[in-house]
Amino acid sequence: MIKISSYKKFSLLGATVLGVALLGGCATSGDLDKTQTTAQQAAEKADQANAAAAAAKTEADQAAQKADQANSTADQAKSTADEAKAEADKAMQEVDSLSEKIDRMFKKTMQK
């Protein structure tokens, strides 16, 4: 048996009552069965819509998780790039220092 939530029960009951009211109390059992069937079909469509919404939410949650992982990876890559830049800057300072030292030594030997 299909589990029907309370709002669906009220919906089915409301559709049945509305059907009876529209028929002015002169409804035949066929009319009531038709109304009941229509209400049942509406409840089934609502169940299908709820299932589709739940699946879409699951997919959205998975996409959000993947986005978070991508952001984390990007942050790690930026950190690694920053460290590499710092090493490169340090190496350039050493090269500049050695270049100045060589220039001083060359000038010193030229003066002799």
C-alpha cells in the first residue's frame, strides 16, 4: 500500500467532498468513483514530483560537494604557487647578491 502523507489525505478528502458538492448531492457511485480516481491520480503525480524533487536535491548536494572540493584544490594550488614564488624571489635575491659580489671583484681586479 502506498503511504500517503497527511496533506495528501486532506487533498483526497477535499477532492471527494468538492466532487460531491459540485454534483449537488445527486452524485452516482460512478461519479464518486471517478472523483476518487482523479484524486488518487493527483496524489500519485504529487508522489512522483516529490521523488523528482528529492533526486534533484541529491544531485544539487553532490554538485555543491564537488564545488567545495574544487575550491579546496584551488586553494591548495594557490598556496603551492605562493610558496614557489617566494622561493623564486629568494633565488633572485641570491643571484642579485652574487652578481654584485662578482661586479665588485671584477672592479677590484681591474684596478690592480
